[in-house]
Amino acid sequence: MPTGLTQDAGWEIGVSKTLPHPPDAVWEFIASPAGVALWLGEGARLSPEKGAAYETAAGVRGETRSYRPGDRVRVTYGPTTVQVAVSAAGPGKAVLRFHQEHLANAEQRTRQRDHWRAVMAEVVKALA
């Protein structure tokens, strides 16, 4: 099976990075309006309620699938599913992970890998 293709979730991509910030600080930013705009899209307002709908300024629609404060959020993003997770990585450090599944093909996986790497760079800059 090619890299990034799974039996259950189709094409997927994940990007993660260890950040020199405590998990609660990373979560606080990721869950804030500025953080949500960075990873989900401008105009998106996320609700922690399962099934709550959102729409970005670009017209992408989705809904909250799960929301565990301080841990992870899963949302649909058009036909795909995006998960953002924060976990402890030692004293004063956190791992931030972006994961997207149900991508259409290898080309979309490559595009989304570049997208999530750029998002990660923006998060690093915002937290600095």
C-alpha cells in the first residue's frame, strides 16, 4: 500500500511538532478564535457540541465530531476529517499534531502536507 493510504481512512496526512510551550498554553491558542482561524480557516466559529456546524469565510462547511478541551478536537472539513491534538512532551513542552483523513488521492495528500506544514509554521510564529 502506498505511503499515506490506509484501509480505513483512505488517503491521510499527519504533521506534528514538539513546541517549547506547556500543553495548556498551546491548547489555549489552538482553541482561540485566532488559532481556529489559522488551522480551520478565517470566519470559522467552533462549538464544542457534537454536530455543531461551522462555515469558513472561503465557504468550507463542516461540523464538530468530538471536542475534548485541552486534548483534541475532530471536525469534518468538507468531505475530509481533521483532528488537532495537543499532548505533553516533558516539562514545559507540548506536541501539536494535525491529522487529516479521507483525502481524495495522493496529490491532495501532498498538497495538504504542505498546507499543514505552513499552518504549523504560523502556529510556531504566533506562540513565539
